[in-house]
Amino acid sequence: MFELPRAGMNGDPKPDAYDPGKNPEYFEGVLPRRIVAFCIDAVLIVGPIILLALFIFVFGLVTFGIGWFLFWMLSPVFVIWAIVYVGITLASPHSATIGMRMLDLELRTWYGGPMYFLLGAVHAVFFWISVSTLSPLILLVALVNRQHRLVHDFLTGTVMINNAARTNALRRPGNA
């Protein structure tokens, strides 16, 4: 009798979906575009925080300095906003932040699955920890592995790839 494969956590090992030897188009030009995508996302994360700081400053002027006591909120609001931004955008159907979408990138699990909120949030936290402790070394790790994964990608089991449209364009005959 024909039996459908079970979905979910059945304990079977999943194959690595992104082999750079078989499909190099997934990784072509990913690392430099990933750095630019990070810069775009950094502006989108820091921008609202700067606006909030300006609002608190003006509010403090209007309230003769009392409003400036709200400045203590900037650090926790920044952390929460950054985690929510990364988690929600990575959990979208594109599996990409806005910066990644602009540069035709997406973040996937190593076995090809889409991202989800919790994994995206953990990825962001691991990114901050790895950058804080290993700052320039996280990029060196990407230069010595075939998938150009960073330290926090290994820790979360994710891989950055070109999105489907860019991958298909790179697969066309004549594109090398």
C-alpha cells in the first residue's frame, strides 16, 4: 500500500538543501549584498529610535526637563524593536528582512525550510553576541566556508541564499 511521507518532527535526518557544489547560483554574490542589506536594515532599525529620542528631547523642553526622564527607555525600546523587526520580517513569506528583500536575498534553515519568528529573533540575538565578541572574525568565517555562512548562521542552523528570482536568473544559459 502506498504511504505518504510524514511531515513534522519524525527524527529522520534532513539533507542539506543548499549544496554549493551542486547549486552555486544560490551563493553567487551573497556575501557583499548581505553586508549592504545589513546596512539598510540598520537604518530601518535605528531610524525610529532616533525619532523617538528627538521626540523625548522636545518633550523634555516643553516639560522643563521632566520629560527627559524618558531617555532611560531608549535602550530597552531599541532592543525590543530590533528583535521584533528582525523576527517579523524573517517570518514573512519571503524569509527576509526589508534590506534582504531589496537585494534579492533570503534566509533559510539549512534543510531548506522557511524562517519563523522565534528563529529570526534568536538569529538577531546571536548576531549581536557574535559581533560583540568576535567583531571582524565573523566575516572571516564566511570567507572560509563554501556557503559563506557567518558564526550566527551556524549557531541557528540557517543559510543566506539568493532568492528564487535571482537564482533562476543565474541558472539561465549564458549567465556564468
